Amino acid sequence: MPVRGTYGRDPRPRRPHRSTRATARGAAVTISYASSELILDNLIIGYTAPLRDPINVQVHPGRILGILGSSGCGKSTLLSTIAGIVPALGGDVFLDGERITDLRIDERRVGLVFQEPLLFDHLSVADNVAYGLRRQGVPRSQARARARELLTWIGLPDFDERSVTTLSGGQAQRIALARAVAPAPRALLLDEPFSALDAPLRRRLALETRERIESLGIPAIHVTHDPEEAALICSEILSW
């Protein structure tokens, strides 16, 4: 039978959401995003044949839906389909009422954080965070200023000129999160980004990431095989 669910209360009326965090020197940094609603309408995922029954899910702004399941159940394929990496076999994806099913990856404005940070070794931390903005044509000075704001937002305010090869695992994952949200995505997808970290760090980053996503006011889907991780970061959990 189809997978169904509505996650989070309806936040209407919607308006741009502002997230404010204090810097190391006490000044406030405000990050603004437009609130969106993510809807999967009879979405069929797979490569040549459906992996699951049609999926019907609605995720409201500021809510994090957890998809909990073992390897091979289609979790990563779901995220790749929403992001536009893998074509849908059927059904639709909507963001704030707009059908994005057939849009190119860069037109969807969906952020994706992978299990591995996948940072660029030849770029500084700030240039890694600013990468998506530069691809959008934002001038380098503006993109780097935005990157510095986000580095403060994730608690790494003095890391802008560092080489990514000097980062710890937890620092690299926070940089990957900042890079994903820098272009102001309308939704955020997390593909087991903490699974390679040790348990104490995984727990701390899960709690920090939940706080940051909720403060942005955008819908998010987090997939994992770890029930404890899902309970820490997700507003609601759907077991597959």
C-alpha cells in the first residue's frame, strides 16, 4: 500500500524565515530563508523498476522527517529523486506548491548533505561554503561574506581561510551543512551524514543540526539506519 504521512503542523501564513545566532564576539547573525512545504505525491522511486509502493508525504517548514530503514530499502534513492539526480518513475514532487518533478537539479533549490562531506581540497573552507553561490553567479566578495556568516552560524567563525585537509570529521560535516544551505535552498536532504563519526560526536552533531534546520524554517528529510540518531534529529520518523 502507498506510504502516506503529513509531518508538522500547517504553518500558514508563510513568510520568509529568519534564523539568528550569536557570534563569538556577541553580535547577531541573521540568516533569512523563504518557508516552503515539501510534498511527495504518489512518488515512485527506482532505476528500472519501482523500489517501493507510491510515496505520499507532506513535510512542513521547520520540520525534519526521518526515514529509518536498512541498506537497500530505497532511502538514498528517495533523496536522489527529490534532488533530481535520479528521475522519478512516477508521481510528483512539489515545493511550496510548485511542481519540480521535471526541473533540472540546479533549478530545484534543494540542498543535499551526503554521508561523506565531499569538500574540495583545493579550496579554502570559505570558498567551499561559497561554492554554490559562485555557481549561481554571485560575486566572489559577496559569496565569501555570506560564507563567513554561515561559518559563524555553525560555530566555526575563524575557519574561513583554513584548508579543508586540516578539519576534523565533525568540522568537515558542519562545513558540508553550511555549503548546502548557503544558496538558500527551499528544502534540505541529509543522507546519513553522521554515520562515519564516533557515537558522542554523532549525538552532538545530530542535536546541533536539528536546532539549525528548525531555526531556518525549511522542510528537511533525514535518512538513517540508526534509530537513536533518528530520534535525536527528526521531528517525526517513518520506518521503511
